[in-house]
Amino acid sequence: MTETRISLLHLSLVPGALDTNLATIERGMSVAAAKASDWVIAPELTISGYQFIGEIGTSWIGVQPDRWMRRVCELARHHNIGIILGHVERDDAGRLYNSAFLIGQDGAIVGRQRKINPVAEAWAHPGERAIPLEWDGLSLGILTCSDAYPAQIAADLHAAGAQLLICPCSWGPGLHGPNGEWEARSAETRLPLIVSNRTGRETTLTFCKAESLVIVNGQRLMARTSETSTVLTFDWNSAQMVPYSNQFEMTYLK
């Protein structure tokens, strides 16, 4: 398959509102399915929101799949659509992780990448080295948010055979906001990089000007912000590793 239709869920999320956020994901996946998308890429911590700790703590976090993850797996199977989803998890030793999960079109969890550089999440244990995940004939390197900050993680993924970098994130402008890291990682590795960011406001953070992006050879080819939840859809040429156009199809969620 040389053409892949991808939808980015650029969502407004509520910290700690697990069921509310799940419902937003459901609406976004329904739009992506109606657009005949093959893949959906959701932001970092899509179900919990980013600043969930002050609202609901961590005692609810379990070994995956939990009931929210199982519902997303059901949706993937129902819509015959794959998804990369940012969510929390607990390992058998009780350690907590900020992870990105790859769920196939059959609803099975294909793989995960635990965030290696969780500098802003005191609750999260660092993941081990990054390893590419295989999906639809492509080798994907996952850089969850600040994993794109140091050059080494992207370099390790490239050395391990990654063909495409995916960055689920909750990273808006402001103090410690993105400052050319995505472009630099793409330029250094010569790999395209897709950023699935988010919108909305949380306790002390605002993501309303956060950008979702498609970057090739260090150059921004597509970039969008939105102050409300939006699905950003585009067609990807998997043979040449470039988008077919330079504009997202935008669908606002109701």
C-alpha cells in the first residue's frame, strides 16, 4: 500500500475527565472513519489529559489494557482503523509510564513505546531505549513529546531502521515550548516527522496555539492550530515518504 490516509486527533482534553475525553476520542475516530482514514494518531495522554494528577491522582492507573483502552481497541476494530494513542500504564512492579500504544485495525495492541524523557512528569518512570514499531509495512519511531528534545532518541530510532517518526504530544508555545526540535530531528535523521498535538486549556497550561505538523527533511510542509477539537486528515505517499498535498482537511468536532 503506497497511499495511506492519516487523521490527526487535535483534541481539547479535560484533565482527569477520563470518560469525557474518551467520548471525544470516539467522536474523532468516527470522523476519521467517515474520511476513510487508515490510521489515526492521537496526542500524548489522550484519555487522562496532561495535568490529571491534581484532579484524580494515580491510584486508578492499571496494567494495560484498562477499560478505557479496551474501548479504544473496540473502536479500532469496529472502524477497521489503526491508532496510535497516548495513555498511562502501570507495569507489574508498580512503576508508572507515559506511553504511546499502537493498536491495529483488528483491535489488538501491536506495541508500545514508553516515554524516555518524562522530565515534566514527576509521576512517570523513564522508559528504556526506543525501538521502532512495525505497522502496515512501515517501521515507525515514536517520540512522545519531549522525547523529541534530545537528538539521541531520534538518532537511535533511525539507526534501528525507523522510516517515519511520529510525535504524539501535549506541547504548546510559551515557557519551555517547542523551539525547532521537531525540524531538527527530521533534518538530522533525514526522516519525515508527523506531530499530533492538541488544543484546549488545562490547570496551568494552554494548548490553543499548539501546532500539529508534517515535516519532511527538516521543512514544515503542513501546520495547523485550532482552538476547538479538530480532526486533521491528509494522504501520505508511503513509497516516497511525503504527503500528497500541503494542506490538511479540517473537520471540527461537534
